[in-house]
Amino acid sequence: MPHPFHLAINVHDLDETRAFYGGVLGCTEGRSTETWVDFDMFGHQLSFHLGPVMKTQATGKVGAHLVPMPHFGLVLPLEDWTALAGRLEEHQTDFILSPQVRFKGEPGEQWTMFFRDPSGNPIEVKGYAQMDGVFAT
């Protein structure tokens, strides 16, 4: 990955955040202070700061489902996506949209899942068998 993405968002509790992003998602913790913590989220820098969490509304149409907007997420090779979906299921994650395939047999075929972190921040993770399908039309 030539250019990692950086995102900084608010959370309610850093210990819960560490348990979820480090323990459940398997991200490596980086720098931190008493008010924020960084994680390496699959090669991207994700920073969590104590503060009011962004408000979201279920206005994003994904197939027949409405998902929270705004949200952030990842695009992973299918093997990594499948492993992450398994970890989330083992931890009995309450999915907004359970792991499933979309656009089967079409350009852009993808696996997707939506869930929230302990502070309520919505996350989408997509998986592709062929990463060149990310921008397929």
C-alpha cells in the first residue's frame, strides 16, 4: 500500500476502544496519551480521541438495507476479510449487516459487513477476491 490513510475520530472510552480494535479486530496499538490512542488498522493510521462521538443516521442504501451514514471502513483481500468476519462472529458482534456477498458474478463482486465499535462508530469492511475489482463498473 503506497499511501496509508489517516482518520481521527472520537470515542467514549479508551479501554473499550483498545479491547475492541486491539483484541477483536487484531490491530496493533501505536502511540497514546491519556486522551487518545493510535492503531495500525491494516496499514492505515486510525486515531481515537476522547470526545463526543459523531452522529449517524441510517440513510445509506445498500441493496435493500439502510446503513449508517457517515461510516468508515476497510477494503481487504477476501482471505483477510473472511478471517476478520470469523473473529467478529466469535466475539458475537451485533452486525448491522451480517457478512454477505453483493453483486455476485458481476463486476465489483464484493463481500461486505457493517457493525459498530463500542462507542457506536459505524464500520463497513469489504472483501474482494480480486483487488482490481474495487473500482470495477
